[in-house]
Amino acid sequence: MDFAFNAEQQAISDAVGKICADFGLDYWRALDRDGGFPHDFYRAIAKAGWLGIAMPAEFGGAGLGITEAALMMRTVAESGAALSGASAIHMNIFGLHPVVKYGTPEQKMRWLPPLIAGEQQACFAVTEPDAGLDTLKLKTFARREGDKYIVNGQKIWISTAQVAHKMLLLARTTPREEVAKPTQGLSLFYVDFDRTRIEVREIDKMGRKAVDSNQVFIDGLEVPVTDRIGEEGKGFEYILHGINPERVLIAAEAVGIGRAALRLAAKYAGERIVFDRPIGKNQGIQHPLAQRWIELEAADLLTFRAAWAYDQGMPAGAEANAAKYFAAQAGFNACETAVLTHGGMGYAKEFHVERLMRESMIARIAPVSPQLILSFIGERVLGLPKSY
């Protein structure tokens, strides 16, 4: 059993870290204040070829696994970019795995190279206001008319819709009452983000102002049949292919943001003098920081165990969910402790830790709640009856 990253994997972390070093804490604090997508950061990552880290080599990607992608995303978050930096590239890293697995050769050639090169940005449109995490009850409908579909509906919490060129869209193509199972009748599309048919309203939120979150209203959007991924009615099955990698990447990002906060807190505790001694000399400061380090290390092991299982083609649902659950809590705990370590200065934007704590909440909330993860573990791992 080997817990060390190999030389190639370590080189990935080093190379991504060097790019992130050009975008320091003050850069992300300014974006948190003023908003606006981090285009220059996005371009730097794309120029170096990292957007295609887990995409097939024949389309311009690196052909590596979720382990390497998670290592990259942990490095981005740990640099201090946190979820602002990670979310700016997150969709490009994992989002089109359904296309990789189920798309036609023509679709892959048409869609993957521009995404990998950073020429196109995409958003993921599944969640709806009245459905929440109950995806099977979504109402957005795609009605087929000859060689095209006409789509009408509404989506919410859609990241990067302000800057997206494309949209991975899940819509119902057969009414729920006409299918044998609620998982049937949903279809997956990768469509042009036609702003003459799509209205985007940004949601003013607590953190991560650099990466927009939105309500999206779709009115009469025409989608060619050639933009449907796989068979009609099997979209829910297709998006499941991307669920476990997404949980692993979120877990890695949560570990990274926790490490960034812990690093800042330890530095402050070593330099801040109160009663003629650094506050880090006091066990009341030292011990909570040490506990957070232990929790983050445990979360990291869970995360990369899940990544390894996925890359080996093994069932990874329990591992990916457990990693997301534990890492999100560990990352938040580290950020909270960092704020408390700074005392009143932790509440000041100048010291950055308050931004990290606000952004760490995202990993606890999305893309699935901790309660649903516990229900999944209870039912699928422990064999308990379904609770909802």
C-alpha cells in the first residue's frame, strides 16, 4: 500500500502551483469585492493545458484520471484561490464526462477540443427551483419537432451562465406520468447558450462573487437532435456517470481551502504577540489548529481513496460521498478556526480568512446536502430502509 504521489503526479501539483502563484490572495480578494469572472486566471490554466487533464488525449486532453484532476483542484484551492479559482475551471475538468462516455465520435470532435483549449466555457443546467435535489421531478421540457427539440423551462444555481458559450442541459422529453419509472424520460443535451432564448439573472450571494450563480429562464430554445447525448430518455443514467467524480473534486477543493486557511492561521499565531508572547505558544490556540490539521489529513486520505477507486473502475459511490461529506466539514472547521485564531482581525477582509470561511460553505451545501449523503450511506452501505 503506497500513500505517496508518484513523480508525475507531484509534477502536476508543482506546475499548477506555479501558475496559481501569479494570482495571489490580493487578486482573489479584489474579485470577491468587485465581482467579475477571473478570465486571466482561466486563460493561464487553459494555456498551460490543464483544462483537459482528465479528457482523452485524442481530443487535446492529457488522458489522466480523477486522481490527477483532484490533485490539481486541491492545489488550486490551497493556493488561496479557494472556491473562486476552483469553480472557474471546475466544469471544464469533469463536466463533459457524459460526452466522453456516451457521445458520438462527431460530437466529441465538435465539443471537446474547444472546451479543453479554453475557447469555450460551459455551464451545467440540472437544478430547478421547485425540484431542488429531487432531480426526477424537474419540469423543463424538450418537445421534439422533426430534427430539433423546443425547450422551455427554468433552472437555478447555474454557475458561470453569465460567461458560458455552451450548456449541458437535462430536460424531460417524455412526461413523467407516461414512463414506467421516474428515472426514464429525461434526456441530456449539450447546447449553444443562445441568449436570445435564454434569460440569465444573477443571484447575489454570500461568497464566491468571482464566479456567478444564476437563475436561467429558457423560452423556445431550439436544439438540434444532433446535440442530444446518447438515446432519448436516458439522460438521468448519463449524468450519474459524472456524479462520483464531481464529489471527489469538491472534496479535494474543500481540503485545499482548509489547508489555505490553516496556513494563514498558523502564520498569524506565530507572529501575533499578546502578553509578551506569540499567541501560538498558548495551547488554547495551538491545539485547535492541530486538530484541524489532523481532520484535513483524514479528509485527504478519504478523497484520494475515492479517486483511486473510481480510476480503477471500481464502485466508488460510498467512498466519493463519504469523502465529500467529511472533507466539506473538515474544510469548514479549519476556516472557522482560522477566523477565531485571528480574533477580531479574522473578521477583517485584509487577512483573507473570512473569505475562505464564506467560500468553504459551498462544499457543505453543493452539489448534494450532507443529509442526503448520510441517507445514501445508511441505505446503500448499511442496508437500512430508505428514509425518504
